Amino acid sequence: MTPALPTAVPKGARYALLLVALTNAISLLDRQVLAILAPGIKADLGIGDAEMGLLYGTVFALFYALFSLPLGRLADGWVRTRLLAIAIGFWSAATALGGLAGGFALLALSRLGVGIGEAASQPAGTSLIYDYWPKHRRGFVMAVLASAIALGLGGSLILGGVAAAWWDARLAAGTAPLALKGWQFAFLVAALPGFVLALFMGRLREPERGAMDGIATPPDPAPFAASGAVLAAVTPGFNWLALGRKGADARFWRFNLLALAGIVLAMAALYHLCSTLAPRPLLAFGPVAFSPHALQWGVTGFGLFVIVNLMQNMALTDGQAYRVITRSPTLLMVMAVGTLQSVLNYGMMSFNPSFLMKTYGLSMKDTALQFGLVSAGMGIVGPLLWGPLSDWLQARFPGVGRAWVALVCMGLSPLLSFWVYWAPDATGFYARFLLYSFILTGWLPPLYAIMYDQVLPRMRGITASVYLLVSTILGLGIGPYVVGVLSDATGDLRGSMLTINVVAIPIVVLMLLVGRRAQRDEQALMERAA
């Protein structure tokens, strides 16, 4: 007889949820502050929308995705509270480095560091909070975490925009300490909250792993060795050494080399297409100069090869996790849906402040306060309503309740976006954006709840890392860049942003399929794991 799972919320769970939610908020704050500062950065560094897409998405995305793998594996075996405390401090220091950047190279290095630090936040945070909260409350938990993401997004606009405007208004050019510009000061201000949060996170109690799911999970004897092995196994070049050490047969080598050749050819074709569509000047990295298009598709190709290496390494070293993940059609479709939604969300989100300032003539300060408050408010209210609703529907319609919520939100919001972004003035835009944002924010809680119910407790960190790798490289890494390239090529930022909504078509198709088989695949979890 299957033992009853815990239903009560244990002591400390709400405090833990608060800290993990704040981790999400500060992660988004440090990540998104770049968006409101884009006009000043472009003017001072002499770059365009394509280069801003590189900073916002591609440079950040590669290291965020790559390091989410070893850090996700470390989250599955080490003390998650300590890991989060160290990661928060690291990415806060990297954010502060952006305040010292006087050129594209150092600003790119800052974004790289933010990506490495933030790579631990979702795998470790999700794994930690799932061991604090019972299964039937996890839609609510994911709603809180999604609301925190919105708080960080809105907070990044308010804090970054107000800080930059305040600094520039009070200090004339050449008189500021260290000759800092407003956008540089904003980076320094954005870094401060993370250092405080790291102190509190380091003192949080680590919960028993797997207790809330009734699945005993023994301690990992060597989490750091396993984490290092994952990094080596997925890093191009080192992955071949790992294949050799593990005695991979000819099938693995053949697939790996053919995948690499296919990726190189595809990236070369995309580089040629983008160079023809929107030629851009070279970017200097010390004595070396690169085409921004070469950097974009080189990084994307690197990330795709990392995905190939990750799955091959998992097949060789953790056959159970490989079976659980790859033999769940629901899990694979949910990852695809989340990736496509990331293309849409980040493609729109990265240029929203620039769109408002360019289209409606708003100042940076007004945009920061108005759009920051609206997006944060709706981003908090939306998930807190949609998450519990998805739990309620799931209880009454097992297997399809959460899928219906995600389908409605992701299918309806792209249609509304055309109505929103063609508003005649800023007042009309904000009035329409309230409804659009409320619906848009409802997809994340149910989709994440579906995904994590498809795997064992010990696999949640690596599952989050696999999802982050795919959705970051192909979502965050491509969405902002594509919008930026189209904007530079056409001069039409609004049209470029709305074009990205085409990905809603496969999203709707996949979610219909998820609703048909999510419960069946969840019930087969132990069979896949056997």
C-alpha cells in the first residue's frame, strides 16, 4: 500500500518560500536592468539594437545555460541553501562590475558573470522549495515564484530607470565621481540587495530531500565531483575525453560528430542570412574584433552542442534520469513549449522600455515608474490567481486542469498583443496592457508544475538545468537578438516585436497534446524509472 504523502505545510516553509521568491526577484532585477538602460548604453558605447540583443540575451544566455548544468547537478547533491548564498553573492558582484564598464567588452564580461551566478538560482531554488511544500500546494508555490519574477522585472525598470535619471539630473557631464554615467550608477545600485539576501539565505535550514514526496533520497557521497564531471562532459572538446573515459561505443561517437557538423552548417547559414539582412560593424574585444552576427550564432551553436553532449553524458552516467526525461512525451513537449514561450517573452520584454520611449516619447524616468509599476503589479496578481486556479482545476480534472490554464494564457495573449502595441498613445497602451499582462502571466505556474511532476525528486535540479539550457539558448539567446536584427534592418521596432508572436502557433498545438497525455505520463513515472 502506498503511504500517504504529507499534507501539512511544515514550520519554516513560508519563510523559505519568501527567501527563494526574493532570490527569483533579485535574479530578474539584475538580469533585466539592462533593458531600461539601453538608450544610454547605446548612445555612450555607439552600438545598435542587435548588439543590445547580444548583451541582453546571447552573452548572458550561454554561460547561464552552460553553468546551470553542473550547478543543477550540485543542487541535487549538496546543501542548496549554501549554494544559493554563494551564487547570489557572485552574480551581485558581477552586476556591480557593469557599473565600471566603459566599453562593450567589460559590459559583456559583467553579463557573463551574472549568467554564471544566476545559473544556480532556479535549479537549487526549485529543488529546495519542493522539499518544503506538499505536492498539492505546488501550483500556489510556483505562482509565488512567478510573481517574484514579475516583481524583479518591474523592480529592475523602476530601480534602474530612477537611479540613472537621478544621477544624470544632479551631476553634469564630467563632474560625477569616477566619471560614472547614470546607467553605470544604476548597475551599482542594482547589485546591493543581493549581498543582503545572500546573508539570510546562508542561514536557512536545509530540508530533508524527498520527504514531501514519500521517496527516500540518500545523501550524495561526492556532489562536487559529479558536478565537475558534468561540466567536463558537456563542454565542447572535453566532451570527447569524457566519451573516451566512459567507453562510449561507435553509435555515440557517430551521433556526436554528425550533430556537430549539422550545427556548424546551420549556424554558418544563419550568420550569412543575418549579415545580409542587417550588416553591423565589428565589435572589439581587446586586440580582436568580431562580427556581432558571428558572435551570436557561434554562441548559439556552442550551446546546441552542449545540449547534445549533456544528453549523451546522461545516457552514459545516469540511465535512470535519461529514461525518466526522454521517455516522457509530456516532459519533452513542456520543455519545447517553455522554450518557444521564452523566445516570445524575452523578445518582447527586452525592448518594451525602448518601444515606449521611442513610440510615445516618454522619458526614462516616466517609463521606469509607469511601466515598472504596471508590469510588476500585474505580474504579481496574475500568477497568484492563475496558480491556485490551476491547482483547483487539476484536482477536478486530473491531468488536464493545469494544461488548460497554460493553453488559454499562451494562446490568447499573442492575439491581444497586436491590440496593445498599436495603442494610439501611452495611456491607451497601459490600459490595454493590464489585461494583456494579466493573461500572459498565467502560463508559468501550471507549466512548471506539470514538468516537475514528471520526474523523481532527486532529478528536479538536473531537469531544471536541462530545461534552462534549452530554453535559455534557444529562447533568451535568440528572441531579443532576432527582434534587434529585424529592428536594425527595418527601422520598425514595433513590427519587429510583434513578428515574434508567430511562435504561438506551435505552442498551442503542443499544449493540446500535453493536455491529452500529461496524466498518463505522470502515472508511468515509476515504470520509466525502474
